Amino acid sequence: MSKLINCGILSYMGTELDEGQRKGHLDNTSNETIQVAPAKNHWWRYALPVIVLVSIVLLASTYLLLSQEDGEMVGNIDTSFVPQYLDGQDFISNVENIQLTLPSGWSMATNTDWRNNWPEFNDEVFAFEKEGSSCLILYVDTPREDRSERVQVSFSDRVFSTDWQFDGNWYVTKGENSESVVFSQYDRQYLDGEFRSVSVFRRYGKEFILLNTDRTAVSSECNNDMNRMLETVIYHYDLVELDDTTDGVLWVTKEFSIDPSREQSFLLYTSINDMYTYKVAGAPAGLFNQTLFIDDGSFYFVKTNTLDTVDGVRKTESGISVYNPLTNTETEFVNSFIKDSYISDTYLHDDVFYYLLGGKELGYCLDRYSVCTANLYRISKVDSDPKIVAEDVLAGGILGFDEPEESVYLRWGAGDGGCSSENFSRVKNGTEEALGSYSGCSGDEGFDAESAKFDWIRDKFKSVQDATRAGIIVKDGSFFMMETLPSHIENRDNYTTFNFGI
């Protein structure tokens, strides 16, 4: 498999974006400086060809626009797609992948004169204004260093939507009579120059801002309107179908919810055609996993199916599933699915899958942060015949395969609140060898030294970690590693990683 070095999506695709696209959607990861040659006074040589070329482009564009109906697929992109729009009072952003409902009297802002009064916020993703008032709601990406120029006045209201919890504060900017400001807990002070900041759950760096365009105090009515708006915020992804002409980035995320039953994982696609993020239509459940192994143009991943429930006991089966995102097909890896089973991890090396298999109780054991055991199996892509490697070994994760030793290295770990525990072992010739363990909390005497004793294991499989990415490039039906990720992917939760099976 080819490897693309230092190829964030913009530098890889060779497409130059305008400044708004760079700031609003994907960061340019290329460090190259483009030199512009001095202009010469021979423009007349190119005038006629340019006029002809522009005319052809305009005619072709007109033909395409007239020949397309709403929702027609052009390549793999729906032509009815709009980055951000208002449908009645429902606002949909395919830039931030959220949807909300505006209260009565609110609409998308068209007046930008407020920027003169509020230089703190001049690069909004979208904005809403209320008719007959100076109230304004912004959605902005504020660098952390810029937030240090704020003085907290009080807490703002806590608001719950179906999926999210919103917390925030009222602030004034430093230097704006901020020396006399005394923090007042939950009591509003209605100060000139105040604004309300509400952090956006799972959209790091993003915030909703409520303010008055003339820098006067925000009314309670507008504050209540913002609360009603926040109560309606949900996730939104337009669908896309991939094919062998697809160019972009694939990645997997899980959108958490305060209601666990509404949590979903998505295979997402950021298109080079428009730089927005879509949900891949028909992607199977279970892709949100520790690692997706990529081989022969398909994703291999552990999947647990719920079969039925008998007398309150859930029946499951685990196995290795194979998914091709370009043809949108999923198949079961032959002979890998076993009833009443649970696979805690798998690892692909040289066309052989190693996996840790236990009974259905293994999942419950690991959920309790307990040290658990499982059987280590191997199954070849050639003969699809599962074979047991070792019994009752350390369950949890497979770090990798050491070729010189012909050993499989295993790890179990848990941690919370600055405290952690790890166990390590290796399996060779059907026998497990314990390599040691440690536990403790950061700051405890000797904790760092105990952890460092196992750096030799971590270093041994550093190449495996280097080959693992939170996103991959798809180009003309083939997959390639990414060395860097676009910032909007890094700034969302990506627990699933991609590995090319080294």
C-alpha cells in the first residue's frame, strides 16, 4: 500500500481554496510558501484566450444548471446540497453538522455593521438577528488565547437539548470597566459590553455568543430566546454515496448524547469537492471500534451482534466483519462469528488475524475495569480456519506481533482521574509470559518510574501506532494513510482509528 507523506487533505488534493474556505472548514496543513512572479506588461497576449475560456465555462455552467433537477447526483455529490440554510424556522448547518430551530422573530443575520462595535467577534460561522431589536446570536470559533481577554461576570443558564447539555457564562472584555466587576454567581448584572458565551458540546473551540450589537446590556427576553433555541440543537448530516471516483477523507466519530439510547457512530466523509462533511449512507453499525484494519480495499472490524433475549439474558455473537465503503457492502469474515461470544480486540499481521475471544461475560468484565482473561485465536485470510494460539491469556488489547520473537504482545489497562493501571504479557509458542504491571496516580512517588519500566514495550510497537490514524485518504477507489488531519476532524472525538496491518 502506498503511503502519502505529510499529506493533509488540502496539500494532497492540490486544490487551492479561498481564505474563507481555509478558515471555515479545513486548515491548510501545507507549510509551502507560494512565490508570485512579478507582473509583465504583456497582458494583451492572453486577453483573447481568457475571454474564450471564460465564455466556454459560462456556457457549460449554464447547461449544467439547466439540466439538473433538485437532488440530482453529480458524481457522488447531491447538487441540492447547501452549506447552511433556513427552512422555515429550522436552521441547518452542513458546515458544523448541527440543526436548530429559531424562536419567533429570529432569522439569519444580514447586517454586519455590528462588527465595528464588536471586534472581538468578526469571523462567525453563522449569525442570527431578532427583528426590531439589537440582539444577535453568533456561532464562532474562538482561539483559547483570545478567551483570556475576558472577565467573568456570572454564570449563564444551563440548557438541555435532546442530545446536548449547554453551559456558559456572562463576560465583559478586559478593560471595559472590568476592574470594577465582581463575580455574582447566577445573578445577572446587565452590564454594558456584556456577552453570553455557551460552549458547544463535542465541537471544541466553538461557542454560541449572545450580545447586543450596540454593546448595551442584553435583555432577559433575548436571553430566554437563546435558551429556547439551544433546547432544539441536534446533530445533522446529509447523506453521501461513495464510489471509485471519490476523493476526500474518511473518518469515524461517535456523537454522544445525554440520552445514551440516542448515541450514534457515523462513518463520515469530508469531500474535496466542497470541503463539507457528510454521513456515508448505509455504513454498518459497529464501525465505532478500537481499530479498523484496511486491506484489499475493505475495512475489517470486530462486530458484536445481539441475537435475542431469553429470560432477561441477552444472547450475542462476535466476529470479524468486512465492509467495503465504495460498494456499500458488508460481509462476515468466514468462520469468525461464534454465538455467546465476545471479542475484545483483533490485530492483522501478514494476512493473519489474531483476536481475543471470550464468552459474553468478557464484555461485562472489561466494562468493570477488571483484569480479565480470554483465549487467543488466529485465523488466516487464506484458509479461514480459526486456530487457538493460547488459552486464558490477558484480555483487553493486542499491541502487535513481534516477527523476530514470533510473539503476540497483549495489554490490559484502565484509568480515571489521573490514576491508571496497566498489565503486559506476551504469547509465544502457545505459552503466555507475564511481563509485569503497575498502578497508581500521577504525582505518587515512584509512579512515573514504574510506568517507564514498560517503555521498551511501547517503543517496540511505536511503528504500529505511527501507522494508525484517525482518518484516511480515499483517492480514486484506493485508501492512503494521512500524516496530519484537518483541524475540524482533530477537534471532534475520534476514538476509532485506521490501521494498514503492519
